Amino acid sequence: MSNRYFLINKPYNMVSQFISPDKVRLLGDIDYTFPEGTHAIGRLDNESEGLLILTTNKKITKLVYSGEKKHLRSYLVMVQNVVSPDTLALLQNGISIPITGGEPYLAKPESVDIVSSATELYKFAKDEREKYPHTWLLITLTEGKFRQVRKMVMAARHRCLRLIRISIGSLVINDMSPGEVRELTEEVFFESLGLRKQ
């Protein structure tokens, strides 16, 4: 049986799993019938939104996250208060964050930019908290430590108000609404991530 590949726009307040012992919203709550054996490649925490890849192909997680090719992942991040030029430079040049066991780790993104119109990058980025001082950032990484983006902006003394993953490689959510699912052909999936078909 052929493997299948899906993009979803994971809504806020949903975990990136189909099964959990906790009373939480699950991927199975999305109005779509996924085939047996479907699982998420990588995760977004409960409070984060955006692009999540699902597949029935068990080899893909290793290819995407442990392979030689590094995949760019871009996040639209709304933070509290206005980010100064000095703070922006600090984030761009690399900032120390705690990782497992409290060890410091220099998180150096591929790029960090201030975004003037978040809705141009993601149609559903409009947020009622925009009436208060805030900044939208576009942060692109090739690494993915646990809660890395949130830790980076917190280390820069800005609270993360909203975090949306908008792309992985050339896969993007564009105008996908929260909870929307799109199935990709195997060819398009591998081509979009620059992977060799397994």
C-alpha cells in the first residue's frame, strides 16, 4: 500500500498526537479521516499553531530531522512590547538559552526579521492583542531544540504571545485555515523537502 502525506494547519490548543492519557484536543479531533498508521513528523506544542506534516511513512521523521540536509523552518512570532534594534541584533547573532538539564545552548537562527504586516505572511495572523505594544518577528531555524523559539524571545526579555510555524522547506500554510488538511502526492512531498525518495 502506498504511503500518504498530509499538511495540516494545527490549531491553537491542540497537541500533535492522536492518542494521549490527558484530556486534551487531539489531531483526531480534526474533521478529516486519516488512514491507520498516520503520525506527525516533529511536533508543535499545545500553545503553538501552524504547519505540521503527517504521514504513514515511518522512515520520514529520520530523513527530515536527522538527515544530512538541514531543513529551514520559519515561525511567525508575536511578542509583547516593541523589539529594539539592539535586541533584534542579539537574536540575529545568537542567544543563549537553557536546554535539557539547564545547560546553556547558543541558539543561532538562520535569520530574524521584524515583520510589518503579519497577515501578508499568514492570512489568519490578525490578533486582538495587536492594540497593545507588540512586535511580529519572522524567525527561521534549521535546528529545533525543545521550545527553542519561545526560549529565545524570553531570553531577549520578550514574552511570546503567539507562535505560528508557517513553513518547512518549501511547504507552506499560506492561506490554510486552522484545522485545514491538504494531502500531497509523494512526488510533491519529497520534492518540496529536497529529499530522495525512499
